[in-house]
Amino acid sequence: MRFHDGTPLTSADVKYTYDTLLDEAVASPIRGDFAAIDEVRAPDARTVEFRLRHAYAPFPQRTTLGIVKKDGLKQNIGTGPYRFESWTPGDKIMLSGNADYWGGAPAIDRVVLAFAPDDNVRATRLRAGELDAAVLPPKAAAGFRGERGVTVYDVPSADYRGIMYPLDQPVTGDRAIREAVGLAVDRRAMVDTILAGAGEPAYGPISPRTPWYEPSVERAHDPAAAGRLLDQAGWTLGDDGIRVKDGRRAAFTLMYPAGDSLRKELALAVASDAKKIGIAVEPAGLDWDAIEPRMPKDALIMGYGSPYDPDYVNYEMFHSAFKGQGFFNPGRYDNPKVDELLERGRGSVDEATRKAAYTELQKIVHRDEVWTYLVYLTHVYVIRGAYDGITPGVEAHEHATGGLFRDLHTWKPAG
């Protein structure tokens, strides 16, 4: 196995990659995922030894980092099926096939990755023939179904959308408000209309498509119960139909990324359902640069989720050590029992112990209504032309693993 410049990949490169990741000065956002590593050794060119500080059950799944050439971080050199050619910020990345790839040269020998975060722009460019393939929201993809020369792939995922609440704010910090919203939102209607059936209701951070799922967290759509809950918590209806408690209106802002049509529709649906029980939700479409600094104070339609080990995502999302660290635990959740369960789950190698820990975690996160989970998505891909070698599988959050395109190097024109 050789890098694109012809030099061999050795254990020294693996050690360099992990040592760099673990360097506090580098400040990698995923450094916490590898905190169990005490030392990485390279005793010979073909052997790597990982010595851990403690037992860490998900570790084998963590050893999937792309390996960087020693002292080569700025060279854009890898060992993969495609070589880096150029990058135009905000526009595209150009790649060319690596004829010397250890797995064989890819049949598709040139790839242009176009940046088009707006859903409607992607659909328009695909329709115009500017793109050969794209991920689209279900409604946008519907117009391509049945079109000659186009294939639409519906791929199951553990990718959820939900409401992230800032838990130390006056309104969203009141559990009665959060629980009432969780009872009021009509998840089935969201799946049927906004997702055009391409998904399923979500009730927690662990997908029902995995063996770790705890079904007791599911709840019925019950606006009447939501109203009674708010009454009992002292939120009384005002003259304008919005509830008030201690002189404060039951109102909060719900942000979403402006170019994401699906999250926009979810935010609007939440606002409509919440209004029926006397809560005013104000949707706000913003770009991510504006969203991030406001997360400590305003709710957000967020997405996460993984079909892999439940330690993934959930440790950073709910452990108090990550409070307010960007998109990790942005609501600043702090529950010592949850911290203990997360640590037990990752620190044990006994499957029953881990299953019990994550079952209890789901129940507590549900009880505390840390998020209001809305839907799990079916990822929809539209591809022009016919190819062999496309292998769908249950996918993680949309930009986590490359999705259907992760095996692009195995695609071959059909026939």
C-alpha cells in the first residue's frame, strides 16, 4: 500500500496520525472519541500497538481514521482510490482516479464534488444535467421517480432530526414546556407529509434499526395531555392564546439552516403543533455562522445519529464534560447519572452490562426531554445513469460517512 507520491504506508504513518489527533495543541473536535488511548507504538513497519488507559468496547470501530502521511498534513496525500487535484473553496473539489490503488483502479476515473448546500439548487442542477448524482429531500426527489435514465435509491438510516433545547434558558429550560412539545408534535404527519413517507417517527437518540433501541421511550401524539401538563405546571392561557407563567410568555425561537428545506418544514410543523397547546414557536432560518453563536440561547432543529456502537455521538451529546462545546452537548445537559451510564457503557466489554446501561440512558434522556426527537430519515439519492457496485446500507448522520457515495470507487457503468 503506497501513498499517492509513491512512498509506502507504514506503521509510523498510523502512529503519526493518531498522535496528531491526540495532541491537545491540534484541538481536534473528535479527540474525545479516542481518549482511551494511552500510547500508540510502531515496533516495526507493519505492526501498530494501541495501549489503552481502560477497557473501551467501541475501540475497534474507532480505528477507521484515514491515515495521513507522516509530516504530510498539508500535502493532501492519501492512499485511496482517488488523488486530490484541486479545491475551489465554496465551489468544488476535483479528484482523479489512482491507477495504482491497492484495490484496483476505479472505473469512474474523474470525480467533481460540487458544494451545493441548498436543496433546491441541487435539484435544479441535477435536472439541468450539471450534476450526475445528489442527495435530495424526499419531496425534491419525487419529481425524478420514474424518469428514464434516472435511478432513485431509498436508503434506511439512523439519521434523526429533533429539537435541541438550551436547558438553562427560562422557557426551554422548563421541562414541562419541553415535554408538552414532545406530546404535541405529530410525528406521523411529519413522516407522511414532509418526508413523503421516507422515514419513521423518532423518540430518542438510538435508532429502532439497531439492537440497542429501547421501545418504552415511544409516546402517543396527545395534545390534550400536553395541555393538562402545562396547566399543572402553572402555564395558563393568555388572552392571545399563548400561555404565561410568572409574567413570562411560553415563547421561544427555533432556528434551522436556511438552505435546508426539510428542516424548515419541520420547524414550521413544530410551530403549528405547539401553537395549538398555547406555546409560541418562532422559526428562524439562518446560516450556520449565525446559528452556532446563538445555540446557548435559542432552540435548533438539529441532526445526528449513528447505526454503529451507541457510544458514538451519545457520549459527546449527553456527557456533562462536553457542555457547550460547539455542537457537542449544545444544550448544556448535566446529569451525573447519565454521565455514569455513559462511562459504564464505554468502559465495559460485557454485552449485557452495556445493553442495560444504554437502555437506562434512553429512559432518562426521554424523561428529561433533553431533545424532542421528531423523525428518522430515509436518505434519498438520485443518480443519473445505471451502475453496478452500488451497495446501500443503514447510514449514519448525513455527512458522517459519505453515504451511498462511500463506495464510489467500486461503481461501474452497467452493461
